[in-house]
Amino acid sequence: MRFTRKQATDLANSLDQGADDKTEAASSGDAHAANPANSTLSRKQAKASARILRGQARDMRADADAIRDGVNPTELGYTP
């Protein structure tokens, strides 16, 4: 099943919003990682989590851009 153009646009917008949320969460993790008052383990976990979130945000933005460029989301693994 293929997405309609409106469904694809809505998905791209949703992916961008999700990427924004993940980027914001990564910034929070960076702040936690930079705070020497937090335990070493906690800071390392926050740093790793922030790195993962930034990667997820990058991937979501790439999918959104591809969808806006005309790729049907089913080709990227999404289902309507």
C-alpha cells in the first residue's frame, strides 16, 4: 500500500518534530554529562544517550527530506 501525498507530507512533518524532540533531549543529556556533580557513570551514560539521540534525529531528518523529495515512505520501511 502506498501513502497519499498528504499522508507522506504529514509523516515528514511528524519526523521533523520527532527529530526536534530528540535533539532537545540530546542537549539535556549533554548538560548532564558536562556536570561534574554527577557520577562518572551517570555522565558517561548521558553522553552515550545524547550521541544515540542525535543519530536518530539525523536519520529522521534524512527520511523526512527524502519523503519531501518524492520518495514514497513505503520505500523507507514506513506503512500507512
